[in-house]
Amino acid sequence: EDEIALFERDMKEFWTQFKSVYGTEQINETLALRDSCKGSIEALSEKWSKKLKEGDLMVDKIREYNNEILQQSKCISEKEEQLAEIKAKINQEEEQQKHLMDSIQELKEKLTKKMEIKSSKDKAAKEKVERLCKSKVLFEERLGLEIRRIHNEQLQFIFRHIDHKDPDKPYVFTLSINEQGDYEVTSCTPPLDCIAEFQLKVRETNNFSAFVANIRKAFTALSYK
């Protein structure tokens, strides 16, 4: 408190000396200049305060724009990753489709080849059947044999005049051409134990007349049992 009182006394003395040295007019000018400077400072302060507020708003806007840009960049990156995955899947599907088309083409070629082979075998089988049919008259005259063409390009051979007790009794076997182009007996009535042997022999020798004759002999031998 003593120091404050001392300071106030010194200020009063200074003010008294200041007025005595400069006079009232200079003091008023100084006060007016002070008020003018104070007004200018206040005006500048207000102006710069407004500028600072505008700057803060601008900074906020820039931060907002930066956040939007970051979000958009993140979204673009995600879209690019998704697009890359889609492209990879498309490439994989295209590769699978190419393999599938190659497999289909290969299967088509194999099927075409098989069909050609089958057609060739069918043609050979039909030619054999035709040749057998042409021998029909010879077999009927010499062996008392009737030949009929039945379903699935099979031939049915019917022997008669074998059983002296019943000349009209039929002895029958059915013949076809298998996929390998070989003769194959599909049925035999009455059954013969030696039919498999005869079938194997005609495949080896291709002597069909001997094959038919041997079967007739086997039927004849069976009729005497």
C-alpha cells in the first residue's frame, strides 16, 4: 500500500510538471491525437478481427474440402480395387470359357470320328448282311434253311427237315454283326454247347458257309439224342 501511495504521488507530480512544461493546448492536442490513434486502432482491430474470422471460416472450408477429397479418394481407391477384382474375374471366366470351347471342339472332333467309324462299321455290317441274304437261295436249296431279317439288322436262321420224326420242327439261331464288325450269335433254340466255338472259328476264318453248315450238323446230332 505504501508503494501504491508513493506511485500515485509521483504520478501527480509528473502530471503537474507536464502541464507546466507543455501547457493546456499541447495536452489537448496530445489527447486528441491519442483518441484518434485509439479510434484508428479500434477500427483496425475490428477490421482485422473480421478478417481473422473470415480466415477461420476459410480454414474450416479448406479442412472440409480436404476431408471430402480424402473421402472421395478413398471411395475411388475402393472402386478401383473392385474394378480390378471384376476384371480378374472376367479374365478368369474368359479363360474358362476358352478351355470349355476347346473341350467342346475336341469332343465334337472325337464324336465326328466315332460317328465316321460307326458309319463305316454299319456300312460293313449291312454289306455282310446283304451278302448273306444273297446266299439265301443257296442255303434254302441245299440245307433246307429259311433266313429272315428281323429287328436291329439281325438275321434269323431257321432250319427244318432235321428231325426225321417231325420234319417241320424249327431249329433256330439269330445272328448279328457287333460293333467290332464280327459275327455274333444272340440266340439259339434249342441251345448248343458248341455255339461259342463255332462263333470263334468263323471270326478267324470268315468262312460263313462252313459256320452255317456246322450249326446244322450240331442241330442234326442233337435231334438224335
